[in-house]
Amino acid sequence: MRILIVGCGYVGLPLGAELVRQGHEVYGLRRSASAELQAAGITPIFGDITQPETLATLPAGFDWVVNCVASSHGGVEDYRRVYLQGTRHLLAWLAVSPPQKFVYTSSTGVYGQDDGSLVKETSPATPVTETGAVLRETEDLLLAAAGKKKFPAVILRVAGIYGPERGHWFKQFLRDEARIEGDGTRLLNMIHRDDVIGCVIAALRSGRAGEIYNAVDDEPVAQRDFFRWLAESLDKPLPPAVPADASLARKRGVTNKRISNRKLKMELGYQFKYPTFRQGYSAEIQRLNL
């Protein structure tokens, strides 16, 4: 397959390297030159999806396209520019030569549930943050294209990614800055980077156009149980508990939900390399020689 990866960062670069290893011809779209791409066997092409004129001269005729671009600043305006407008520009550019499959990595942040309930792809997706609302609007743009124009878009709602050099709660724990919020029962939903890559490839191969799949591991875990496991594994004290701050939680878009990956496993047949945080963080602890 001739594959284009838009956004060759934390996920896109190793995704491209794995697709090259599997024998595919892979192109990576970035805004500037990077020796990392060529070292991974990826053909670099340069453009900016927020500036559609830079896409006009790029090569076309891709079989598969993955949009895993990330916002560099994190504000709502940057989200709108990168995700919503960027995806709109990609759709217009690809209309001339549509791919066989287009996979977009969204976020489980579009779910606003805070009652610990089980969340499926059919559950209401009402984000509690402005940035989450932009991601939801981007999903709607792709779903409309899949329905009206038969554009082969597949959406992956990706949970909190961890892995080498990544993992918010883990890093806080290692710096002795972690705190258990309130009673610590709020559920965390995670996925290892290697499994994000595996889910993307499974969606490219088997994902159905116009469908949404939750990319999350098998076991949502309560915050206190996660920290307890880390404390026991690393022979460190359990982080102290602090009162839950409702105003801060609203600002951060903190939710409490149990996200299901059943549809992804059943329809795409994906088997997780790290089914739970225990396997994933055990590998990370070993890698860091802690």
C-alpha cells in the first residue's frame, strides 16, 4: 500500500516505521525537514494542513491516509485551526484522488460522562471542554463526508496515551508530585502507544467507513488503585490524598467513565500488546531500569 501519515510525531513516526517494516510505501507529511523520517524509511513530504495552498503541489494517489496530527499549543483556537480546519483542508485536497481508507485519531475526551458509567461508541458524546467540542465537530465533519460523499473515514477515539517519555500520572509519581484526588475512585482510561499504532493499522485494514471505535485498553482503573500499584511496584510511598477541587476539575475537563473497547476488538480483531496498565507500565519500569 501507498500510505500517507499526516503528523509524524509521538504516534505517527513509529506508526510509519512499523508500516515500512511491514513492506508498505510510506510518506510522512510534516511542516519542516526531519532526519527521523528518513532514518525510519519514511519518505518526507512538506506541507501544512492549516495552509491548504501548501498541499496543492504534493504527490497524490495514496491508498491509505492517517491523520494523527497533534496541536502544538493546546488552546481552543489552535485546536480549531489544526483539527477542524486542517481536516477540512485535507478532505478538499483528497477529493481529487480519494484514498481507500482514511483514519483519524480523535480522543475519548469527547465523552463527558462523570458518573462512572460504561461508555460505548453509541453513548452520548458531549464534551465538557471547548477543545473537546472542536474534536467532536471534526468527527461530525468526517462522518458527514462518509455519509454524503462516501469518503472512507474511520474515527478512533483514543484514550490517554502512555509509553516511552509519556504518561502524565506516572511522571508525577516519579517526581513525588502525584496526589490522590478526593476518595481516589475516579476512573482513568489509558492505552499504550504501541497499541495505538496497532489499533490504527487494524482500522486501516478492517475499519468500516463512517464508524467510530474506542481505542482504549481492557481495564479502566481507579486513580488510587493505579497509584497503589505503582507504589508497590517501585517500593515507594502512596501519594497523599487532597480534597477534590470541583472548579479545577471543570476547568481541566475531568470526567469519570469506564470506556469500552469491545467494538474495536470484535470488529477489528485487534489483540492488545499491553491489555492493561500493569503490562504497559511494567515494560516502562523495566525500560527505565527503575
